[in-house]
Amino acid sequence: MTSESGTVKSAIRIANVSGATGDAPHAMKRMLENADVDAITGDWLSEMNIAWNAIEMKTDPLSGYDKGFLRQFKESIDLIYAKRPKIVTNAGALNPAQLVNEIKALCTEKKYDLKVALVLGDNITDLIPKHDFPHLDHQSPISTWDKTPAVGVAYIGCRAIVQALKAGSDIVICGRVTDASPVIGLAAWWFNWDLDQDFEHLAGGLVAGHLIECGPYVTGANFSGFKPYLNGLVDLGFPIAEIGAAGEVVVTKQPNSAGYVIEDNVKAQLLYELQGELYYNPDVTANLKDITVKQVGKDRVLVTGAKGLPPPDTTKVLISGIGGYQAEALFFINGLDVAEKAEMMRQQLEHAFANSEFSKLTISLIGVPAENPKNQSAGTCLLRVFAQAPTKDGIGLEKFKVPIYAIRMQSYPGYHMDLDFRMMDPRMFMELWPATIPVSMLSQSVVLHDGSVIPVSLSNNGKCYPVQRQSYETAEPVSISEFGETEDAPLGYIVNARSGDKANNSNVGFFVRADDEYIWLKSFLTRERLRALFEDDITSETVIERCEFPNIRAVHFRVLDFLDGGIASSSRIDGLGKGIGEYLRSKVVPLPKKFLDRGKI
């Protein structure tokens, strides 16, 4: 790819400084102090804090953006002005215009001539009464939902970002663009990619954005193979994506920082939150079936092989509605007869709540006490009581906190509980309706620093993809007996995994160390095997989808409707599905002894 002067442009170096709302508050400043980068991005949004923002804006209309980004920007503004990296962020959330105002005020105060642009078009709340949004996975119309929608956002792509950068903007503030859109937009602007044709390049940009969007997840965090690096996993560095003209990407990290970038933790992040072989984005569809990962230097991993296809003719929408109010309480149970003590408590709670107006009540025993524990904590389990009600009164003082606290004098032997009673006060929660919207219904624009508005033309070559994801077992299964003698041991002794969430669905990807182990994994880890490993956590009706990524020796599953409604309203302690992979790695199965002899992960 050449620049306007005819010279070949070098790779663009894009840094991530946030993997989620509330992430490391000094990451932007430290990145600018220690690394030479062309652009700064990060992810400050999730399905959860979109719902939080909606609640917050009910009482404070000037809120609704991510204040953590503003804190980082304020701390880093002198370095930003001196080094002039492009900054593209989704921290505008539900109120990007107010974040633009805050950024402009800081620049004016410093007398810095940084040009700030605003991307509009993701908020589709006004379209909700006009369109019966079909559910993302099941296609049922939103008119069948028993909640009243409060706000809706569309996951928009990079086109407005590219327009803003071409117009000379230094800082681009977005709302609900897709997690990868800032990275795709920066690369597309840098190399002047054709957004209607250069799908192979755009697919590489999408992969790059996916790999660095969660910050330290690709530099050592949330990685099942962490033990060899244990002593160096403090204050991890943030990642940098070096994207080439053809969309190839090298993942690295800021210099002289803790952590590591190796093939296996890049594979783990690649598998994180996937929904199958095809990765849909408003600008491109990336087929990841043949993706490859290769170490090319210390803390440098090259990722190639994504195939670019036209984008879908629809994009994802997330609609939030007021779900009601929820509260919870924690009891501690230790010593002998834990199950019986929990049962006693369950009976008392069900009696106390017999006439409740709860829409949901779960009483969950969490953990198993150590045998012959060396201290009281080691022999203690949690009993969690979680309730939701349609109204605040339905879970108010007399309906939840008073009955729970009244039980304490007639409870199980050794009763004690968490005395932070704030958890028992009712708090509003939102429910989520993930859906799709035709791209043709969206209208996007960029408001430049001087107030002028640039309309953004959207893709007109989108493709209609099937709702049902491709799912299959391995093409040439091998009898497990061919791998020789087995030994019962945890699956994770020889298999890495990473899991995550998308709305009410969970995904989990498994990968192994060697080619012969992958032949075994493909044959062993079928949909029915996964169903058996889940045991009590799923039902016979739970839909499980399966696919394979042979070049990274991975088998991937998507488990539908698994997270009790998704993180905004889930009663699960792991409403994000982060720990599902680790749970499944702990399950004891027959493992080939020759693989175990190579050492445990």
C-alpha cells in the first residue's frame, strides 16, 4: 500500500490502554511515556455498563459516558499534545456529545489545538417503536418481550471513524462502535483501504482489534497456561498491534513492562468470545477457520490467515429495558454437615418468602469445604441468596432484608453471615434484548471540531448470512483407544481453554500443545462430551454449537441461552462466563498417558 506521495507506508502501531471500564487508570500515560505508537485505543464499553449508563442517565442527563477514559485523558493530555497520537475511543457510551464537551474544555484550558470529532448514529432508541427488532439468536420479535425498552444502541463500524481521521481529527469520540472498530478504522485510514473492496485487509484489522481489545488479556492475564510465568504477573503491560498494509498483524506489548506475548496466550485471546468460524462486523466478515499464529520474536506474535468476506447486511443491536429490582445476601457455612445446614436454611428462606412477589429467587451453595481444614476459612462455604422483583416495593425492606435478618436466631449451627447489609437493599437492574437491524435503516455522521457535519455513507454490498451458525463434529474421528493407555486426570492437565460471553450465550475454546494431541482432542471433545462435562449446569434442551480451528489446534463451542439472561440480570455468580473454561478444565476424564508424560500445563 502506498501513501499519496507514492511511498510504501510502514505498519501502523496501535496501542490499547483499557480492556474494560475501570481498567488501569494510568495505562494511557505509561504507554505514551514508554512506547512509540501512532494511535491509542481501548475498550471502555460492555453490555453491562451500557445498562449501567442507562440507569445513571435517568437521574443525571450529563452522565452516560465513561469517566475512566476522561481521567486517563486528563492525566495524559500534555503527552498527547507533545506526541500527537491519534486517539479513537468508544468511551462516549450513551452520551458521547458530553464527553466531547469535556475533552474540548480540557484542551481549551491548556490552550492545546487538538481537534475533537464526534461520531453519531449508534443510538437507535427512536427506532424501537418503529421496528419489531428480531432477537439475534432466535428471531422472535421484540414485541414478544415482557419488558419496556428504555434505550437501544446499534454496533456500528469504522466508516465514520475513517471520515473523522481523513478530516484531520486528532481525537475521535464514539459511542457503541464495535470493540474492534477503532482499530479497523485507524488501519483503514492509515493505508487508505477501500472499505467496499479490501475485505482481506479489513479482516486482518478486525483480528487485530479483537486481539488487543481486552488489554492485558493478551499479555498474560486470564490465561490457563500462566503458571510458568507466575512470578512476573504483576502490573501487566498493555498490548500494541502492528498492522501491515495487507492486514497482517504482529501483537506485542509496551516495552519494559510485565507480562508476555506468546503463541498460546494469543490463541486464547483469539478464541475469546467468538461465536463460530465467521466473525461478523459492520465493515467485514472474517472467516477465521484457517487463522495461524506464529512467534516471530520475544513478545512478538504474528497472526495471519483470516479470510475477508463482505459484511452482513444487518448489524447487532442491544436494547435495554428496566428489568426490576434485585438484592442478595451471603451466609457462611462451615464444619460438618454443610449440605444439611444449607437445606435447613433453604427451607427457612422459602417459608419466609412464601408470599413474596419475587420474579426470581435462587439459593445457591457455593464451594466445598476442605477435608480436615487447617483453618476455619478453608472449611467454609457460601450460601448465596439472590432475588429479583418487578418493583422496588416487591423486594424492599419488609420483603427481603427483614425476613432474612430475622432468621439468624433460629438458623443452622455456627450461623454467620456477611454483615454488609447494603447488598440487601433493592437496586435497579436492566434486562437485555440482543437483536439485529438492517444497515440500511441506520444514519451515521461525524461532527467535526468546528461543528460542521459530514454524512457517512454506509456499505451497500452487505450479504445476508444465515442466523444458524455452522456446527459440526470432526470430519475424521479416531478411536480413543488408538491413543494407548489412559489415566483419569483433570482435562486441563493437557488442554488450555478460554471462555466468555455474548449476551445470554457463553463460548469456550479448547486448544492443545501438539499435533497428535489435537487429533485426540477433535475426536474426544464432541458436543455430547461437552454436555456430559457440564453435568448439572445445562439441560438436555441446551443448544451447543461446535467448530474447529486446525492451525491453532483448537475446538470451539458456543452454548446458547446459558447465562440466565446475560450479565445485566443474571443470577449466576459468573454471569460473564469467564470461569466456565476453567471449570471444564477441572473435570476428570480419561487422558492418554503419553500426553500426561509430557508434563502438565
